[in-house]
Amino acid sequence: MITKFFEGLLGDDDIHLSPDIILVFVSIDPDKRLRLYKILSEKASVKSFPDLNEAKIAEFIKGQLGDYFEQRIADYLIQFV
């Protein structure tokens, strides 16, 4: 199934997916020279999510926890990210 999908994606065949399907391709360092990347950038919305440092992660956690925020909890969660 995956092979058929990529063959269709790389070929001229149109792949018809339901609008409620979201496909996510993850690459730490995508090679923009590859054919797959070029095709995906033409047919899909390509997003980049830069790494967050510890301070930004702690800020996010504080925003999510609000009044329940404690630095020791943030430190504990950050060690897993």
C-alpha cells in the first residue's frame, strides 16, 4: 500500500484522498534536491518547525498549566523533550 502510494505520488497518477485525511512526513534534515521533496512541495503544504530551546519549552508549559505551573514540573517534562 505504501509503495503504491509513493509510486502514484511520484508518477503522473492523481491520488485522491478524502479531505479529512492528513498525511505528515517528518524529516530532521530534508534534502530539497530529492524528487520526493520537490513533488511534495508542489502538491502539499510544507511546514517547518524549528527546535525549541529549554526556555521556550518552559514558557509553553507555563502557558498550558497556568496557575498549576511549578518550575520543577517544567524541568521534569523538559528532560523528556
